[in-house]
Amino acid sequence: MIKSSNHVIVLNNIPFTIEEKKVLRELRFPPGVKTLGELREGHIASSIKNTIDTAYSLIRGRACYRTFEIKGISGDIVTISDSNSVFRGVNMVRLLKNCDYATLLVCTIGKDIVEKIEEAGKSSLADAYYLDRVSAWMADYMAEQVGSIIQTEIRKNGYEPTFRYAAGYGDWGLEAQSEIMRLTEAEKIGVTITESFIMVPRLSVSAVIGWERKSNIKSQNAK
């Protein structure tokens, strides 16, 4: 049974861990530096530690997603049960051409962390930079966590997930955001878009994951 096809699934307070090693990688420190204790510059290590503590206190991971049946493909448009305009582009056709369903998702780390970045920028550009980079990574981390939940549902129903494809990449234009927001009822998690289709709060993610038929995957592997 495809639970997420009947209604929008909302996730609140998504658990997360901020790993020092990944934070240091995001901040472009040398690969050999894996912990803050290995940094020679004590003041920098202290600032990054404060950034991580701040992120833990302000990030609120939330998400919503829903699965739709694919009705057909015409030209560069993939039609689903509730929309004939959300999935457009050659890349989208390639992604979903062997799929029976597609799951749309929207996730966010909330507005509090974004407001803190803007506040920090008024007094310390370094602190604002550290917090912005950690938050950008955490936004993608949340998308990965939600993607894992969706992938589990896909596999339980006998399909294989495609990779997660985000709105605004390739030829899937940001104008699709209007339909994505409607179909996922993103306002339930506090996410909206501007007139130029930019998500609010900033550092939110919208994407699609396809449900690919296993028979097609087996035939491809056999070639």
C-alpha cells in the first residue's frame, strides 16, 4: 500500500546530527582535518564550535511529501494524476520514463536559523559565513533524511527509487515551484515562494524521486 498517495505526509522535528568532520569539509578545510581539536587556530575552532551549538538550538527540520501516479509522457511533459504541468523538460522525461509513480517533497530547516544568519552578518561576517555554510549543508542533509524515508516506502512497494532531482536544476525550471507548493501543501510546514519562485524560508529544498519498475532495471543490467 502506497501510504503517501492518499494524502500529504508531514514530518516535524526531523532528528539530525551535525558532524564536525562534515562541517570542516563544507568550510573547505584540508581533508586531513577531521575534528575541531585538530585545528591550530584556537579562535577559529571556538567560533565553529559556537556555530554548531547555535545550529543545534535553531534548526527545526520539517518536511512534507506526496506520491502521484504517472499517467503518461507527451513530448517533454510527464503527466501525473493531479497535474499536467509540474514535470517538464528532457531531464525529467529521462528520470521518470520507466516509473509508475513520482514523489514530490519539500523540506526546510526553518526560519529561525535564517534570521540568525542575517543578524550575525551585522556584527561578524566570519560568524555569518560559518553559520550560512553549516545551514546550507544541513538543508541538504534534511533532504537526504526525507529521501531515505521515501526510498524505504518505494522499496517496500516493490520498486526502486531514482536519484533525488531538485527543482531548478537542469531544465526543470523554478516555475515548477508553484505546482510543487500546491501539490505538497508546503504551507503546512511554513514554506512559501516569492513571485520569482524562490522558497521562503531560504535554505529549503524541493525535489522529486521516481518509482522505477524493477523489471526495467533488470533488463538494463542484462544488456
